[in-house]
Amino acid sequence: DRGCQVTTFKPRRSVLYMPSSNERALEKAKSIACDGLILDLEDAVAPDAKPAARLAAAAAASPGEYGRRELTIRVNGMDTQWHQDDMRAACEAGPNAIVVPKVSSEDEVYALVETMAKYDAPGKTKLWAMIETPHAMLHAEEIASASERLEVLVMGTNDLVKELYAEHVPGRQSILTGLGLALLAARATGKAILDGVFNDVKDEAGFLAECQQGRDMGFDGKTLIHPGQVAGANAAFAPSEQAVADAKGILQAWEDGKGAGVVTYNGRMVENLHVESAQRILTMHEAIQLLEVS
């Protein structure tokens, strides 16, 4: 799994949207225990506030005041009047990534990468593509494989529900096909993928259930709309203590059993696929531990 090598794995259990037009929110974000932040210039910002929000996001991204958190800026979409100015400012600020909404084709990825080059975005600044439409789901692999600069797919589940004329329902049956297609594309191309937001900040049980569903499906983490959701996402998308203990046991059994033919751990046969999974779990665990002590 190219996304899970020891040297490159980045925990993205919790990635929190913060409106760049809200100075108090930007300040508060410095103390929130999320793995990543999306400083938002799009949905969370009114049209007349967008120029000021752009300046605030660029200023926040520049000094590195957010510590270990992966810092990104979400620009307005390619079909809006604000997009080019947002891209210019974000590239100059040099966050960890620029998040672009409603990416629906590989040609759009090419155009975005060219724009980042035109505005001299530093090499550390990656592209995160939000996929939010039926067309994007059906072409997710083409989008994901279009550029090495594209590092993360971000699910836009609210827009997907709207585009499908569907409803938000517990268990998300209405969008499971789209989620699955996007996951397949991410894993086939070695990209990370983040689950969409949960809208009802007062429904903790529903939120935790959706986190567990996303984790069970294979998502790397979840995008969030409220700081109160961070702890639940961090717990859901981290390996459990039992999973870590089992991973260590499997690797030890594999090492001890070299040349012995059949290797078992707790009565179960151990094969290469189990060893790879165990290594991935420990890589995740170690990366998270490093974050939490930094």
C-alpha cells in the first residue's frame, strides 16, 4: 500500500473544516486535536466575505502556527469567479494542500496542476480533489490517477445526495455505491481517501455509527464540521489496542516461524497478507503516537 509506508504515512483520522472568515475559529483551531484542517473559502463563507477570508486563510497558512496539523485551504470551484484569485493566494501561501471542490474529470486535475505550477506552488503543496457528483464517481479512477500531485480524494456526500435526488438516511444506503466506487479508485491508485461530513452535530450516536461504518469500509478518516466531532473520529479511525497487540503478535509469530512451514498465531494460520495488514496497522499506530507526543 503506497499510502502506508513508514516514511510517508500521514494520519488523517479527523480533518476539520473551519470558515476562514471567522477569526476566532481560526485561532481556536490551533488548540484542536484534529489531524488536519481545511481553511474554507467556499461553502462556509458568504460571497461578500470571500476576499477577506482569502487573505485570512493565506495569512494563517504561512507562519506554521498550527503545529503538527496538516493545513489545507479549500478554494472556490473552478466554475466560480473567485477560483483563480483563490488559487493564486493559496499557492503563494504554500499550505500542505489545496482542496478543490467538485472535481469531475482528469482534465480538471490537469488544469489544476497546471495552475499550481503557474502560481509557483511549493512542492510540499499537494492537491486534494473533492468528488461530489455522479460523473465523478463513475470516473473516480481516472481522476485519482491523473497526477502524482493529487494526494487525497475527499468525499462530498452532501452534494452527492443532492445530485442523486436521494435522502440522508442512517446507514447511507442511498450513496453506498458512490462511496464504494471512490474507495476502489483510491486503493487502485495509492491515494488516501476521506469520508464526507456528518451534518447533525447533536446526534453523537449517529455520528459515531457513521465513523465506524466509514472505518469498516476502508476510509482513512473523516471530514468534520464541528470540533466536538474530533475525538470520536480520532478514536474510530485509529487501530484499537487489541488490533495493535494482535499485529505485534502476528509479526513476532511470522519472524519466529521462518523456515518452519506453517505459521500460526492464536490458532489461526498466518500468511503474507496477514503480515502486510499487521505492518500497516503498526505503521498507523506509530505515526499517530508520534503526532500525539509532538
